[in-house]
Amino acid sequence: MNGCPNLFSQRRQRWHRPLSALATGVFLLASLILVSCGSRRPSTVRDVGDVEGKTIGVLRGSAAAVFAASLGTTREYDSGAIMLGDLSSGALDCAVVDAAAASELLKSVRGIRALDEPLVSARLGIAAAKEAHDLTIDINTALDTLRTSKTLGSITEKYILGRAYEYIPRDDIPENAGSLRLAVRGDFPPYCVADGDTVTGLDIDVARAVCDILGVRLEITMTEASELISSVWTGRADLGMGGLYEELDEGYLVDFSESYASFELVVLTRR
């Protein structure tokens, strides 16, 4: 009888070892499933109202970086693919990008979607004084010409999609041909970006192309974003560009040309 407890104990140990191994295997499998599913967990950003206070991915040198900075904590990326990888893994709550760029990015990734409602949507125009209505008509005619020749589209794709294109301005406009003074801001990439005393960007190329068609020189002055419309309204500048559109609070003070660019930012989230 003294051997019975030991025999029972030995049998129990033999059964205990496989059960422990099985339990460990189940635990490891569950852990792997949880890790692998982590990138597919639902996003906490379900509409544009959820963006505030979140960790937001943006592309470096984009207008999205300017807008998103006031909404939450931004992380800037040089690569859209890396940004979407961080979004998939949960390192980001969402990403904010230009609508055109979003269409390109979403072609090569799964599990990411764009919210139906845009974060920002506006049709950008060139501001001119109301009393200079003929100038607005001339600008619209020039924009139509640039649109027909696909020059406007090429300029837009260069700055929004990173396509290879370089607008070459005319060099045969005489000094006495007259000029148009353009007021721009220097902190609205990729539309207008200041580098010292030089400002470049989509707006600058469009303005130069318009002036080339009108046969006049372009003079550029930089000012604060809040002063763009008042610069045109008070006559300190002939034109204003830099995220301007008719629906702005002070938009009624000036005339606006036809749209030269559709400015739309969308929010990307995990499905």
C-alpha cells in the first residue's frame, strides 16, 4: 500500500507535463494572434470630429502639416508608405493628407480607408480688388489658357503628387511692360514656402504663368496670412494668394478668380 501513492504521483506527473506544454502552446498561440491582429484593431477616429487630440501622421512639407498641428500631436514623414505602416500598426491614430495624395497612397495599401467627410475643403482662387474687375476677367482668361494647355495640371501634380515638372517662366517680358504685385504667405507648403527672401511653391508658379500670359512681370511680397486680403483690399498688393477662397470671413472684401486648385484634406484611418 505504501507504493500506491507514489505510483499515483508518478502517473499524475506524467499527465501533468503534457498538459503544461499544451497550456503553454495555447498561451503562445493566443499571444501571436493578439499581436498579429493588433494592426487590424478598429480606429478610434470614426469622423473628423474625432481627430482633435489624436496622434496624427502628416507628410513633411505639406499643407496638412500646417492644419493638423493645431488639432493634435503630429508626426512628420518623408515617406507615405512608412506613414501608413505606422498607421496600420497603431503607432498613429490617423493621418491627414491631400485628397489627391490619398488616392495614390490608398492604391497600394490594405486596411486603411479615407473618411467620407473631408477635414478641409476649398477651391482656391486669386484675390484681386473689386474695383479691378477687368483684371479678374483677364486672370480667368489666363487660367483657362493654362488649363487647356495642361500647364495648370502639370504645376499642380508637381507640388501635390511629386511629379517631375518644372515651369520655365518667360524671359522676354520688357522692363516697361508693367507688373503685378502679389502678396503671399511663406508658411503654407506646398503652395507658398519661404526660404530666406525667396518664396516658391504652387501659387508662385501659377502666378508667374498667369503673368507670362498677360505679358507683365510679377513682383512678390511676403506677408502674414491674416494680412493677405487686407493687402489687396487696401491696395498694397494687386493680387493675393496662399490658401484664399471666397468663403473666408473677409472674402467679401475682394474679388476672386476662378479656382486654380482644389484644396482638400482627408483623414486616413484603420478600417
